[in-house]
Amino acid sequence: MGFDSKYKYQFLLNNGMVKVVSFINMKGGVGKTTLAVNIAYCLSWIFEKSVLLVDIDPQFNATQYLVSAPHYVKYIEDEEKCTIMDIFREKPLRLPKTASKGDKIARPEPTLENSTINIVYSLDGSFRPRLDLIPSNLELMVLEISERGTEYRLARFLEKVKGRYDYVLIDCPPTTSIYTKAAFLASDALLIPVKTDHLSSIGLPLLDSVIEKYEHDYAHKVEKLGIVFNMVNKAYNLDKKIMRDIKNSGRPVFENNVRRSTTIARAVENRQAIFRFRDSKISHGPDIINITKEFLVKLGDNIE
């Protein structure tokens, strides 16, 4: 599996600790969440990596993909549990169900233990987390953030994952916001899902300018791991042209891509990984496995 060596980058923090990769695009509907969830699943299930998936999108699609509605409702109603919102909240106060009106108690300090939902355990019987999720919350849409330094809170929180995970994947919202900025500052690399249509491809210069501004404003360099073409129909000349034009632009591009298929939507609906879902594991499972393998190689991870 070859690619330009200048894009191969060892994203090692603190002598080989966790590698943090954000999945980002300023355009919605490009399959960003589906790709993030399935690479996380594949890393944990196929390649036996320990993975933390962070859902930082107010639409909480990654959370809905991985967690059933009853389980999620039970989780957020638990006064001892936290979501990504608590990492950003300026005044962590809560009104307990049993308290009188106006009576408030401090929310618990967000930790890995009270802020994660386990999705996959290790298969060796040790019950070590293989895939964990920090869930999002719809209230992120109305959460008011004004305190300076808020954009660093996610990065500071993820300092706690050292030694616990091999990879942290962040599913970002398709907008410029405090959450996108926080994900950028917490990340070592960016993976950019692109749907092979005209509107998705013309949004890339906007993403470039946003990244350049963040890098300038915060003196924080983040490597572009590459573009992954999503929902590709290789029989269409337009899809071929868009992929060719983006490759010719000099941007790093993954060699593997995900083909367009309705079975992928059914896998998402059933909250199943594409490579395990009965209708897609043979037809499209190899797409995800090959992309994940390329992901590991680009990050300098030794795989057989």
C-alpha cells in the first residue's frame, strides 16, 4: 500500500501515547459520522486497538448510531453521568430530581469513568474497554459559552486518556464553532471525508482556510492525514472526475474509498458496523477494513 512518504507522520504524544484524529468537513451529508464510527469499530474489532470515540457534534449522530434510544435516555437521566457537554460547561450545576426549586448541587467532575459508554469489550475475557464513546448531547446547540479558554477544555480532558487508549477519534460538527476549534486543538491529525459530488468538493477550500486560520491563531500544527472519498459510484464519470481533480490538487488522498450503497444506510439503522452487518459485510465490509488498514499505516502503526 503506497502513498507519498511526506504524509506519513508519527502522531505520538508523550513517548508513544494516544493518537488523536478528528473527522472533519465543513459540508454536511458527506458520511463523516458513518466513517468515524466504522473506523473506530474496525480498529477495535478487527485490529484489536483500544479506541475512544468522542461525539462533539450537537446533532449527536455518532451517539445515536452506537447507543439505543432507551439506553441513551437512561444514561443522561443518571445524575452521576456526564456527556461531552459537561466538558464544556462553564458552571457545572444541576437541579437534582429530589431537590426543591432553586436548590442546586454541583455536577460531578467529568472523568473517563463517568463520561464514557462502553461499546465493545476485549474478547479475551479481561473486560478491558476496546471501544468507548463519550456521548454528545442535543443541548450543545443552546449551551452558551463565553469563558476564555473554553476551546482548550477538550484537549485538557483528553490528557486523561494517556495509557488508556491507542486512538481517540473525534466526530466534529460540519460547521465552524467552538466545538470544531476545540477538536482541532485536541488533535494530532485530521481525516477529511468527501462525498463525490460537486457541492462537497467545492467546500474543500473553505476547510483549508479554516484550518490555516486555526493554525495561525493558535500556533498549533495539525497534519492532514488525507481525504477519504465516500459514497463513490465508480460507474459515474462525474465521480471519477471529482476524485481525479482533488488528487491533482496536491491534497493527500486515501487510496481506498467507500462505495455508494443503500445497505450502508441499513447497517446504520440497525446500529451495526458495516463490516459485520449481514447485508453489507461482504459487499462493503472490505472497503472499511482497507481504509482502516491504510489509516493505521499512515499513522505509522505496525500491522501484519
